[in-house]
Amino acid sequence: MNISVELTFSPLQDDYELHIINFIKKVRSSGLTVLENPLSTQVYGGYDTVMKVLFVDIKEAFEMMEKGLLHMKIVKSDRSEYEPNF
């Protein structure tokens, strides 16, 4: 089963940019399909693979910061090829 995950990672501290950059680089290195925009990062792939990667990467990111939040949406389908038709 393929999924699409949208992540908005928000460290609540002054050096937030460094934490966001490190998190995105870690997810990129997973070999999964990763797309980014100014507001979020999208990750695409098989459910088990994506969730294993995110389980490790989110925990590591949280351990490296004092305070923060992560907003995550999961869609049951691979939407990486989506393009608006309007």
C-alpha cells in the first residue's frame, strides 16, 4: 500500500532553521520520493518503508531540540505525480 505524507516541522526555538534543514536532509537521504515547498515536506512510498523512516527521523529530530511540533497528514495513495487540471 502506497501513502503520501505531508509534514510541517516547527521547532519552537531561536535556531529553528538549522533543525528544519537537518530534518529535511535526513528524510531526503532515505531514498524515498521527497518533495518540498516553503510550507511543508511531502514524502511518498510504501506504507511500511515510509513509516519506518519517519519513526526514526522524527525521534532523532525531537531529541535534538528543546521544544517543537510536527504536523503530519497521511493519504492512502501515492500523490507524487499529482498535477492540477484546472
